[in-house]
Amino acid sequence: MKSKKFIIAALAIGVAVYGGFLIKKTFFEKGYANKEDAKETLLSYYVISLGLPDTKENRDKYRSMTLEQLKKELNLQDIVVE
């Protein structure tokens, strides 16, 4: 009987911890997963802001810009990249 209660309690704690992790990830973490994703997204925004179609060729023209330059050009200095 005690082992059954222990297993149920352990599962409940595990579900609570995992639920907390999902809530944190959904509501509190901001930014992009990595620098490559951030740069690709910001390149798309930058190309569109220039009035060009968002194509790979147009993004490649500006790929030499750093992530910081892109954020500065788009006035997005508060974006977090982990």
C-alpha cells in the first residue's frame, strides 16, 4: 500500500515539474532558440522592410550582416538569443 502511494506521489511530482517547465517555456522565455534561427528570421524581416520579396536570393544578398546589425537596422535591440 505504501509503495502504491509513493509511486502515485512520484508521478504527481513529475507531472507538476514537467507542467511547470512547459508553462515557463510557453509564457516566460522570449527570443529565439539559436542564432541561426534568429538571423534567418531577422533577414526575412529586413528584406521585407526594404520592399523586396522574401526570397532566398534576396536574403543571401544581406547574409553578411551580423545579428547585431540586423537588430539595429530593425530597431529590435531587446530580442534575446540563447
